[in-house]
Amino acid sequence: MCTMRSMRLVIIGGGILGTAHALAAVRRGHEVVQLERETEARGATVRNFGLVWVSGRSAAELELTMRSRELWEEIGGKVPAVGFRPAGSITLVRTPAELAVAEKAAAGPTAETRGFELLDPDRVRAVNPALRGKFLAGLHCSTDAAVESRQALPALRAYLAATGRYTFHAATEARSVLDTATGATVLDDQGRRFEADLALVCPGAAHSGLTRELVEDLPVRRVRLQMMQTAPLGEPLTTAIADGDSFRYYPGFAGDEVDTLNREQSQSATAAEHKMQLLCVQRLHGGLTIGDTHEYDEPFAFDVDEAPYEHLTAVTEELLGRKLPQVVRRWAGVYSQSIDPAAIVTRAAAGAHIWVITGPGGRGMTLGPALGEHTADLLNL
């Protein structure tokens, strides 16, 4: 597939992974047609924190993460409406066991690359004055960043459309993708036919239907989460924040200290039942996006549980030292996660000119631009 000529790609799926692959292809001079079955992407891309999360990524994926962080900053400079801001984060620790994890991370071999620094409470408040609550210390990560997940995709599509090499078809479902001698043919639910040199299927958590027809046994699972959004806080939250429970869920912190944390410090009953951590980021409109839970066993419920929201509210208020503004919306989301712990994303060939790409887990927003670039390199686009 190695060629220097301009190629035509059809990308199925309008979430961050599909859009990041469109961006990578257009930047390399190719033409892209992108199909999205909804009028707007409604999956994990718009139901997340919008965090570009360097701090918790494993050492094995740190180089890719830093490249994605670099690309997001570049994109933010060209497309201001994505809302990129290099806010950093502070993981607030409240117990000696959590402090031991933070100390290990701040002294670790990747600490400088990540921008880790362990701050005492006074220095935490100097960086983020809204944090007036109870904590022992804060692990500051200066490389973490944020984008506006609900407005990033329309902004990126407008930027791509302005190149003249990109067309987006909303409310369009791909019915079949056929491998041919010279490329791929995509048929949609409106009777249209798209001929391409290459078809990329980025289905998110839609593992059945067309995805299953193309690749029967993808090594992925679905994960459900619950999150919420408050009214404006009324003051700047200058960094994203996390609590010590987040150490349990991010591979970048794995080690003896986290083993000790898990063994000696139990989560609250609600946090343990729902496999919870606190992440919180302020939106440009001033409200806070707060989450989240992890549920792995299907079938998932169609409703949301109240107990996790009560837990998140209590922890956030303890760290802020104040009452939260009114919660204005709550939601659940489902994302696709590769079950191979060594896999950052699942790429499966469904033909000579067809690839299915999914399963970045909770890393889609963080790694999207770099994953699109990496796929382009692998396929010699």
C-alpha cells in the first residue's frame, strides 16, 4: 500500500477516533469521506471529561501520549474552538498510603517528562486557589490538558471541510463495506455508493452489526461509566483535579505502593462497588464535569444509580472546601476497551483495503490525534 499519490479514504464513524484518522489523512494530502450514523457523534467522545491525560498513562505508551499532547496543542492553535488549554492537573492525596504513591511518582524516571511535582497544601492552593478543602498534598502534572469534548468534533470538521478534501455525511449508516481488487466499496442506507482506496471503520462501542460482519471476534469489551455536570462554579478551577482513588485505575502509577494502597486502604463501599475514581475538570462555561464509575459486566442498566453521584459530590466538596453548584445534568456512557493489556488500540484487518479500529478504552480523547497519525504511518498513507 506504499504510495505517494493522493488516496481516497472512507471513514465510518464520527467520534474522536474516526475524526482523528480523518485529520491525519487530510494533513497528508488525501481525500476523506466520513460517515456518521447519528446527526452528531453521541458516544464516548462527547460523554467524557475532555481531558488530555498524561499523568496516568503507562511508561510503554508515554511517548505516544506526549506526541498526542503535542498534536492537541498544535490543533488548538489552528482550531481555537476545540477549547484546548494546558491547565495541568493536581491529584489530591488524603492519606499516608496515597501520599506514598504520589512520592514514588514524583521521584520516578518519567516524572520530568510528565511534569510531576509533589506540592504541599500551601503550594497546591497557590496553583489552584479554589482548593480550600482537606488534603495532605497534591501531585501536580503540568503536561495534562483539556479540550471541550462537546464542541471539539464540529470544530475539527469545519477545519477539515475548509481544506476542500473532506466531506462529512451525517445521519448516514454504512450498510456494507466490500473489499475489491483495487480498494473498498461502501454502501450506505440511502443507496449511495462510495469508492475508496481504503476504508477505515471506527465504530466506537458498536461492536455488533457491521463491525461483527467485518471482524467476528474483536478482542474488545465495553465499559460503562456515569458522570455529571454542574452549573458554573463561580470561580476558576485552574487545573483539573483527581483524588487518590485514581491511582488504582491508571497504569502509570502501578507498583508496590499501589499494591499497598489496595491492600491496606479500602475504598468506600460505594466507590468499591462502582469501581470509582474522582476526576473533575472545569468547562469553559464555568461548570464542572465530574466522574466517574467503571462497569464491565453486560447487559448494562439503562438507568443511572444515585449513590455514585452522592459519593462524587461528597469527595469534590471535601477537596474544594465548599458546596458544589447545582448539578444540571447526569449521564451514562459506554466506551470500547481492548482486552489485551498490552494493546493501546485494536486494529484488525477486514480485507486488503479495510481496517476496523477501536478499543482505546478511556484514552480516546487523550490519544486520538496520535493514534490517527500512527495508523497513517502503519498503512504508509
